[in-house]
Amino acid sequence: GSLKAISAYLIGGRPKTNNRALFLRMSKPLKQVSSTVVRKEIGRCMKRAKIEAKPSWLRNTYAQQLLENGASIYEIKEMMGHESIETTKGYLSINIRHMREVLFEE
């Protein structure tokens, strides 16, 4: 799936450069693809797949899954690349079902 596609890109498709960004423009200057470009492309893919959600939904889901799998808010902050913990809090919602499972071992 996705991991194989990213591996193939890193091995054979990614331009050779010292830039550490995962995704780079394919033409010079080789610099990081902007978050706006990534967001627009994800939006196009979601639309083609008839997924009725915004690209930001993926980040919210990622943050929530990290939380539900035991990551601390500080770990999530780092993984999301946020400078402020307040930004991270905005991505997380209280999941009552998960809270009950943890508190009452349901």
C-alpha cells in the first residue's frame, strides 16, 4: 500500500539532494512541496474517490488515533509538527467511548 509507494519513491523517484523533506518539487530548485500543494492534491484525490471530507480531516483522524493508542499530547504535538500545545489541543476531541473503555475497562 502506501508504505510501499513511499519506499519506491524514496528509492527510485525522489530527486537526489541533501534536502531532508520527504516530498520535493520535481523541477529545480529542488525544494519542499508546500503544505498548500499537498492539501490541494489530497483534496483532489478525495474528491475522485468520492470521499466527502476535507483534507484536514486526515490530520484530525491521525491525531485522534495517536491519542487513542496511548500517545501523550506532547508526543502528538511533536509528531504533528506543532509549535504550540494549544494547536494540538484543537485537533483532539474527547472520545467518550474510549474514555469509558480506559476508566471502566469496558
